[in-house]
Amino acid sequence: MAKDFKDKTPPHDDELEQATLGSLLSDYDAVKTAIQMHIYAEDFYSRANMRIFEAIKSLDSIGKRPDIQTVVQELKQMGKLDEAGGASYVSSLTTVIPSSANIDYYIQMVKNYSLKRSLLKVASNIGVSAYDESVDSREMLEEIQRSIFKLSDDRQIFSERKIRDILWQAINKIEHAMQAKGAISGISSGFDELDQMTSGFQPDEFIVIGARPSVGKTALALNMASHIAINQKKPLAFFSLEMSDIALVQRLISSEASVDAQNIRRGFLSSNEHQKIIKIMSIIDEAPFHIVDMPNMKLLDLRAQARKMRAQQEVEIIFIDYLGLIGHENNSLPRYEQISEISRSLKSLARELHIPIVVLCQLTREAQKEAPTLAHLRDSGSIEQDADLVLFLNREFKKSKDASDQTPANIYPTDLIIAKQRNGPIGKIELQLAAKYAKFAPLDKKSQEKKENAS
């Protein structure tokens, strides 16, 4: 199969390239369209056409209108007139265009052929890497997926932009916020006080939820995820590395239907509870909630699956339960170095996919003795550095005469601490956990005051 393509000319269309350049030389509005559509010199197959486009773009960048005379002079100054086919070739370009009104079509087709050539280049690199025994197949797969994802994003990635281009985007965002009058700009967590402090979970953010075991990390994440998928109808992915997908869904049913999780597991359901479950199942069934159940998941597998779900399912946020269970390909590294690399990689993935990634994380034992701080993040200090938003769950079990009443049927006051927020305030939010439903809600302060006064 490879030999069949070896001697073929890469995909291109000379007439389309000439029509594109002819339009740019005869109609200045077409130049503006080309800039807006992000066409680059490398998108042209012909070296002559490539050089002519470089001259056109150079003239436009200094405010000069490109035409036959100015482009020829620019090419002379660049020392590339001969490489561009000479003045006669430049002049001939304005005679080959049916209409510059079709510039959008010309550019799109030129970019289409350019993308095909890029794909062939990726395919060629795959072939070379596949025969290289020093390249690990999983690392190779990661690089291929990264290359394909970058191409599918239409290569609209800028290493340098003028501040005035960014300024208008920033102003538009400010004006949009003014019109919204305090509305949440990101994805709502379902907890109003948290949303007001964070403006919701924002694209590109790496978000960490930390707590000691059995305090409610998974419950909180699941509460947030169900609100996003069920109430907001936003597609999401929940990577469950600890619990099976069935156990996770049972917990989701318990939380949404307000039915005791113990009764669900043991099958001791009243007629009313059974009806509540049937009702909530029809609602959950329609939610764009995708669960990835893969124990012992490696970092490369996770990144590959995340890219796939972003592209195919259009997920708008990803939850990962939890960081300490993500495997690393290089087991010879100390665990803190593995966690550091995993943390950096997930932060990079959030920016690459342009969505929030929420990762659960265990805290060190010292967090049991005092209110958790960033220093209690387990295994690596890089988590603290990489995270845009760090939330801690903290619950103190008071050893008093009512300690024996601390059963799963009770309501547990729990602090949600915003320990770090790159673009906002830090602080504490008071929640309560209905343990038998694994469901968090804002603290009922009146009930709590009555209980404290009675004791």
C-alpha cells in the first residue's frame, strides 16, 4: 500500500492557489478575509505561490495595499522575486480569477489540500516510528493523537499576538459580564455560594478537590457532575478509577432519588422508594453523562480517552476520581516525580481541550489533626503549583456526648474550603452531607444552631 503512494504528487490544486492569490491582488477586502480565515504561507503547495503570499501578508502588516506593483517590489526587497516566478507570473495571477467574491471557497479548498498534506506527513512519521524499536508503542500513540488533535483544531494556535488583538477580546468579555450582571460565566457546580466565588468552573482550568478518605470527595464530585449533566444538560466524562461504573451509578441514583444507599445495595426498598428510583432513572437516562471505568489506568490511556471524548462526545468538563490511582508509564521514577508529571500533564490537557478538568486528591494524615492546607496535598508539591483552583473538604467529628449519634443516617456539617484560586478569592463555604444519600447541600444553619444550643 505504501508503495502505491510513494511516487504520487501530494494533494494540491495549482489553479485554486492562483485564484486565491489573484483575488488577494485585485480585491483588498479579500486580504482581510484571508487574515480572518487564518490561511498561512505553508498552506500553499507551490513555492512560488508561497512566496507571493508572504509578500502580500508582509505588505498588509505595515498597512500597505497589496497589488501587482507593490507585491513585485516587496519580493525584490525580500530577494525572492525569482523564487516567486518573476514579475510576469505575479502579473498573470489577476487574469485567472472568475470572481474574487468566491475568495472564501478558494481559501477553504487551499486549506483542505494543505490539511491532507499534513495528514500524509503524520502518516509518514507513523511509518518511520513504527519501525523504530527504541520508540514505545504507547508513547507513539500519544504523539499521533496529539498531532491529529492539533490538526483538527485548524491550527489556530498563535505563539505571538499583538496586544490590541487580545484587548478587544478582553473588553468583549468584560462587557458580556456587565450585561450578565453577576451570572455565572463558567460551568455551574450546583452550589450557589461556590459559583459566586468562582464564577463557575472555567475552561482551561485544572481543579483539585482534596480530602481525607471517607469525608466525601467522590460524593461532592458526583453531586457536581449530576447537576451539570442532568440540570444543565452539558456533556461530561467521569473517570472512575476507584469505584466500578455500576457502583457509581447506584450512588448517583441514591443521591438523586434521596433513597438510602444501604437499602439500594441490600434490596430493602419500600414501594415509595422503588417508585422514586424508577422516576429518577428516566431523568438520568437522558443525561449526557459518560462514565469511564478503567482501573489501573495509565496517564497515556487517560489522555487519549479524554481527547477522544472531547472530539466525539463534545464533553465540556471532565472529572477524575482520583489522582493517586493514575498510573505512570515509568515505574522506576519515585512516586512524587510520577505525580508531578501527571499533574503537569493534566493541566496541559485542560488547556489543550479548552475545558475544566476536576481531579480528586487524597490529603496526608496530618490533615486529620488540623484544617487542611495546600501543604497537605499528598505526594507532590507540584499539584499546588499546577492547580488553578484547590478545594478542600473538612469535617471535624466532635467527641462529645452525642458522638454515638454520628451514624450514616445523620447530617454532617462539612466545610468546603477554597484554599487556592488563581483568579478569585479564597474562603470557606459551609455545607452539610446527608451521608445515607451521599448528597451535599448548603448547611441548614438554623437547625445546626438548635442542635448546638441543645448540647
